[in-house]
Amino acid sequence: MKILITNDDGIHSDGLMILADAVREAGHDVWICAPDTERSAHSHSISLKDPVKFHEIEHQVYTCSGTPVDCVFYGLKGALPMVPDLVLSGINRGYNVGTDIIYSGTVGAARESAFHKIPSIAISAEGFEPPFPFEQAASFLISHLEDFLKLWTPDNVININVPLKPDGRWGAATPQQRDYDDKIQPFQVRDKEIFYLLSGGNSITERLVIDPGSDMDLLRRNIISVTPLYIHPAMDTVQYEAFKRLQENN
């Protein structure tokens, strides 16, 4: 297969290169297009007003000045001299589970591929500091790639998360709702405007009630989680009926 690999950690990410090497060793034609710097938490952001630059830094390896989604969106529109059979996004540093999925540039890039009816898989690994289980994640993906692609539909993107010490098992998982405790730090430069920087905090896990069968439930038990994500906007059906009744009463 002709496979395009992207990410949101940037072109210099070890996870990106380890995944590319594993895919190449499996006999596939590998193309890489990744942001020129880290673009974490860019979700499904697309550059609409600013020009986007693609630069081939070596054979079939490109950087993009835009977002992770730009790599796929502009790439499929002609910025890359190929159309892939499959798009892989990752291997991301840190999980993309539950509510994180909304913010994730890794998942966003894979979702954009699905919008173009091209199979896509996002894959992430535990941790923010080495060692990361990148080799285990890449091995798992390659060994299950054929089976997963048989189940892919244009309405979904496959989201995989790999714990630090996977025990050899994997399971289908639902997304776990997460709460956050992020903090911002204000600072002022020479009596100018006040700026704000995200300075600390993260998802709150110690007080979180883990849903059985969720991605976090599996990962806490060292089981790789695999979640087919619906790519279209989901509707709250209960609230929809409430609005319908309100409309009819008016």
C-alpha cells in the first residue's frame, strides 16, 4: 500500500520515524508529511487565510508550515504528488483518549483523511517523557493492520492508544469522559499588555470514576485500547426530542 504518515508532534518526532520505519519494513510505500514544528492540540484546525508551505526535505518526506490537518487537507488537494491508500497519524507522545480526542491534532489529521474517504488510523502512546512504547505501538499496528482495515468505514477513524507496558492484549473501548485542572500564568512585559501562558495542570485522574470498558479502563490494566470514532457531528437525541416538543408547543 501507499501510506501517508503524519502527526502533530512535528517532523522530528521519534514516534513518527519509528512508525515510518516499521511500515516501510512491512513492505509498504511510505510517504511522510508532518508539521515543521510541534502542533499539539490543534484539533481539526485548517489554515484558511495564511498560505501553507510544503517542503521536501528528503525523498518522500515533507514538512508543512501549517497544522496536522493541513498536512492531509492540502496534501490530498495536490500539495503532495500522490494519493495514499491509507493515512496513519502518530505515534503521538501521550494518550489521545476520551475528551482529549476533541483537542487532538493527531486524531484531527486522521479524521480529515476519513472525510476524503481514505482509511485512517490515529495511534498514540503513553507518556510525556521517555521511554515511550513506540516500538510496541508500531508492532501492534502492523500486526493488526489488515484486520482493522477490513472493519474501517468512511464514517469512522480508528483511534489506538498503547500503555507503557502493554501485556499483549487489546480491546475495543469507548471514550472516557475526562475533566481538566489546567492553570494559566499571567505575565507582563515592560508595562505592555498582559499575556497568559498555560503553565500547569492536566487531566484530573485521581478523582475520576473510570467507566468499565472505556479506553482509560483498558489502559490502566495495560491493555491496548482500540476505538472506532464516528467522524460526523453527534446529536444529543434526548435533547433533540425536547427541542421538538418545545417547537410543537410554540
